Amino acid sequence: MALSTAEAAALLATDGPNRLVPDRRGSRIRKLLEPLLDPMVILLLVAAPTYFAIGHTSDGVVTVAALVPIAAVSWVLERRAEKSLEQLRRLTAPMARVTRDGIETEVTAESVVVGDLLGVHEGDIVPADATVGEVTQLHVDESALTGESLPVAKSAGDVLLAGTTVLSGRATATVFATGPRTRYGEVGSLIARASAPTTPLQRAVRRLVLVFGAVAVVFCAIVIIVEVARGRGWASALIAGVSLAIAAVPEEFPMVYTLYLALGARRLSRERALVRNLPGVETLGSTTVICTDKTGTLTHGRLEVAATAFASSNTEVELLRAAVLACEPDPYDPLDVAIVAYAHSIGIDTDALLSNRMEADHPFDPVDKYLTHLWVLADGSRVVAAKGAVEGILAHSSLPESQRTAALAENAAFATAGMRVIAIASGVNNWEHLANRAAHEADLRYLGLVAFSDTVRLGVFEALAECRTAGIRVVMITGDHPVTAHAVAEGLHLPHTSADGDDIIVTGSDLDAADDVAFDLAVSRANVFARIRPEQKHRLVRALRAHHEVVAMTGDGINDAPALREADIGVAMGMRGTAVARESAMLVLLDDNFATIVTAVRDGRRIFDNLRRAFSYLIAFHIPLLLSALLIPFIGKPLLLLPIHLVLLEIVLHPAVSLVFEADVAARDTMQRPPRPPATTFIDRSLWRPLLLGLTLTGATLGVYLGTITRHWPEQEARGTAFCLLLVGQMFLLAVERSPERPLWRGPAPTRTLWWVLALFAVAIVSIAYIGPIARLLTISPPSPLAWLLITGLAAAATLWSEPAKARFPR
């Protein structure tokens, strides 16, 4: 007996949401404390009490205050990540059909409670553990829990497990366990703790931080020992050591990396592409092959009946009546919707036909590609209706050879015109419902063909052309007839011929007959695959990856899930895709459009290019910080950069400058060059320029500081001059690294973000140098007008020397 809405609400409040996998977010307290484990925070927590201990109260207060922006950035990013995940959860939340108050309604799977009466249909993910009641030809995929790949038939009284997939049929079932009390929920905590795979760039960033951190620890200890040996005292020595450690740890790198991916994912969501795995944004830029469905991705998927062909002894009305009976009672498949709409338009009472009682529903046969329905009509007669691939229907129908030949010729003619074609058969059958499928289909009679047209989506031609110039191979995989696939490939200008002009269109049968060598040859040569079964998609993706391709694979059906999981980038359809496909994918297309995949690839390339520029800038500017903190204690001079200076540079100004690179639009040649190898990181031979830039800027900064100190300038004035040189040098570095391959005057156009950051720098320089309280906190004095000329000239010379080198030594 179904629950009432009030009973369901009470049970939900008692048992909690039906959440199969626990939140990864953890407790609020743990999230609040996590930023305190950041290396930079730990170093500042060491520096602050040291300042207080030696009587530098203002420095200690500022150091403690510096903890606020670091923690705030972490908390804000975490909160935004939580909001993004919540939005993703809402957009892709699995739904469930339950009966409440006697009415079947759709609710989120999380609101299912014990006692709910579920309705499950083909394509559903079972939301909770339940006992089967009324059932019709129900087959379930339990591989997610048991590893068993074969479909499992279910009868009344059997158990449906949460997380399994309904492959065919329908049933009602009564829920007896939800959330962590389900079989799936028992292992949910393990799933929640599972670590996500990392990309090469992620690993490179982590490796960089670890290496620099280890080096920092060693040299920090050396600096402290040297300072103590010189009699400066433990407190001063500790400040010098902490300054070196802060300078050495590249705190901005992981922060900038995460920020770029998050902003990229946000930008893609505005382009109708939802990223389910943040590091996947980076992988998009490496895509070398896009395997795509035809229907609904390259085309609109809005099928319309364009033509019919019927056997000489039949009429179109008879053909269409049988076609309607071969549809689902509540049509949702595009083919079914098109058939019912067309039949209704020629005067057939489709509502009356579909209101008859379906006595047997034989599911889609993946081998012969057809399905059969047995109906009991109002007059008590039993009628069998079948629809599917022409070859499959002909194989199961009685038909003279001449008519068989004529049917195949008509099919070829429709397919040549680019239409999708199915065959229809019917028969009068007096077998009882419990008879087997073979008995029900024993007397099928071929009636004719129904052909459908489907227009190409807007933007697909341009997207395919962009793929060609970008060196990305597009492979069309379809279940349609080879002739239809050929016509569509011709219309899309998709390469599918050999050098001799012969068609290279591989069918599912060809793949079945091929040995490993022939299979690999087909995968490497063919761009069009026809009459392909879902399990063959999986094998195709695996073979492409074995050839070291980075594969994006589209899918929308239940059986596409293995191929989506196998691909480097699984792309699910958000509009017509099943819940299983969406859960298996890395990217969900909210508009189901192929052009959106290409947009995502373009943005992936843009993100990597901009990250590379940002990292080059950060490396170039880290070198002066590191070498200043390392060398000056050994020389025996007062520290140039104190912890507060380093925090200002690394936590405030560096990330702000990095936003300039992130906002830069894609270069004109972004989609005119081959894909980068997936293992590419920013650590390669092209680093010579930022390294040299860092060294020259270090030379200029140390030269000014040591030169002024040697000439007995006041320490604060010497520090102020050198520190302002660093700030101005940072602005020149920004200009140089925004255009690493071309001269400044041919670089990217200024963006709004650039102007905001330049304004921030101007305010920062004026505030630091000329607002007394801030200058005193930073222990600096403003440079003289003559010193500003020196600062500007040296900063320009230390950075702009690389402009001529861009033309002579391109990256």
C-alpha cells in the first residue's frame, strides 16, 4: 500500500535523506581548521610569536592579520566549491517515480523513504533496496555491485538493489532500505574516501611544492645556524629562517591551479557544458580523438517521418497502425514519438491503439536490433507488432525472395538519402502471454519501411572544420545502416575514404569478424563506424587509447556507460541521456550539441596556455624572493624581505596578477595547432626565459639593495627602494609573460582584469611608499624622485631584454 505525503515526510525526517554515498565535505569544524595546516600559515604562526617575543609588536600584529586573507581565500574557495557541487547535484540529481496519496509522482531519489511504492522502467537507476511486486520482463544490470556483467531477470518477490540499472521491462517495488542501510550504502563510505585520479599537471604542481618545501627546510636550518653563529640571536635568526622558508615555498602554484580550473568550469557551464570532475578541464585540452554519436549530437535528434514504403498487399495505414503498436504505451524514444505523431496526422486514432492492453513486452534484441510487443485488442484478438533494423525484421518475417530484395533496395535508397530507416512487421497470434518469445514471433509478416529525417545541428559544420585545423580526429559511431552513415559523413564532410577514393566505413559485423591486427587497422584508418553495438563502443575506445590517443566519447544510453568510463573524457547528454550515462561521464552537455564539445576542448587548451603563462610569471618572480632570502643572510647584511613583505607578494599580489592571465582570451592559433601530449607540464625547456628573467631581476634588486646599504643609506630607505623595484619589475614581468611568443606590441589586447590589476598595483605602490603607517609597518621609507628613475630603468632593463629573444628563440 502506497504512503501518503505526510507519512513520507515524517519518515524522511526520521531516517534522513536516501544518500547512497556520504558527503565528502566532512564536518564544518574540520573545514574551518584545514587552512591552519597550510605551510604558509604554519610559518606565519612561527613568525608572529617571535616578533612579539623580541618586542616588535606591530610586526607581530601584522603577521597575525596576514593569516586572515590566507584562511579567507581557502574558506571562500571551499564554499564556492560546495555551492558548485550542490548546483551539479541539483542539475544531475537522479529522480524516482513513487506513488503517494494514490498518485504516481516524480521525486528526487534522496527523498525516497522506506515503504515507498517505486515504479521502475528501462534506463532507471534503482534508488533504494526494494522488493519487486508487479513485474513485466524486468532485467537488471547488477555489475555495479556484483561485477556480474550479464543481465539478471527479476520476478515478483525478488530484491532490487540500490545503484543497479534497469536494462529492460518495468515493475513496481516496495522500498525496505534507504541510504547507508542499503547494500550499496554499506560500501558508500569507501567510495567517499576514494581519491580522485590526478593529472600530470596536478602531479607536477605537487612535486614542485614538495621539492621546494624540502629545499626550504634544509636552507632554513642553515640560515638559522649562520645567523646564530654571527651573534644575531635566536629570534632574529628565526625570522631570517622563516623569511627564507616563506620565499621558497611556492604557495601560489596550487592556489592558482585550482582557481583556474574552477573558473574554467564555471565558464564552461555558461557554454552549456557541466564539468563533473574539475581536473578534467585540463585534460580537455589534450583531446586527440572525439568519438561521437550521430543522432542527437551531430544532428538534432528530433526525428520526423519523411517517407514510408509498404509491401504491395498492404496500405500505409496498416503499416502505421502496426508501427504505433510497436511503440511504448507512453512514447518517449524519439523514434516512437515521431511514429505516433505522424500516424496521428494521417488520421489514425493513436490514443485508442495505445490504450489497449500490452500482454507481452519483448525487449530490444541487441544482436538483430529489433523488439516485439504483444497486444490484446478491444475485440479480444491478440496482435504482435515488431519494429527494428531492416535486416533483423526481415530475418524474423515470412517474405518471398523477390519482396525481400525489393525491401533491401528501398532501404538502400532511403539510406543513400541520409535517412534513418526501420522495418515494421506484425502478426495475429493466439498464444497465451506465458508463451516464449519465439512462439509470439512465429508468424510475423513484413509490412514495410518507415524512414526518418534528422537535420544537422547548428554549428556542427564549423565545429568539425575547427577539429580538422586543430589536429583532432572525429570518429562517428552509429547504429544506423552503413549507407545512411555514408550519406551523413558526406553531408558533414567527415573524411571516410582512402587515398584511392574507396569508402572506409566499418560495420559491427566487420569488427566481430576481425582478428586483433585487423581490428587495430580498422581503428587507425576508419572515421565512420556503422551498425555498432554498445559493447563494441567500449572496445573501440580501449583500442584508441592503446594507440596513445586521448579520447572523448559521447553517449546517452545505459549500455554506453562502460565506454564513457573507459574514455579519457566521457561526455554524456544532459537532455536525452540516462542517469547511468551522466553518472559515468566527466562532462555533461546540457544542450546535447557536438559543437559544445569542441568549445570545451578549445577552453581546455586556453586554460592550459594561460596556466603556463601564469606559472612562468610566478617562477620568474619567485627567484628574486628566494635568492634574496637565501643570499643576504650569508653576506651578513640586514634582511631585505621580511615575512610581511613575502606574505603581501605571495598571498595578495601574485594571485591578483595571475587573474590577468586567466582572463586572457584564447590565442588566435589555439585551434590551429596539434593537441599537446597529455603528459605535458610547464616544466620543460621553455623555462629558460622565465628563469633568466628571474635571475636578472634578482641581480637588479640585490644590486640596488646591497649598493645602497654599502653606501650607508638608512636600512629602511634601501629596503624601500629595492622593494619598489620588485613591485615595478612585477608589472614589467606581467607584460612580458602575457605575450611569451610575440613582442609586447603584438600581444593580447588589454582586458578589464588587466586594468583593475594595474590600478591595484598603482594604489599598492603609493600606499606602501607614501602612507606613513603602512610604510612603518613594512619598515620601509619612500624612494626619492631620482631613485624612482633608477627603479624604473633597472626594472625595465631586467625584464625587457627578453623581447628581442622572443623572435630569435621562440618557445
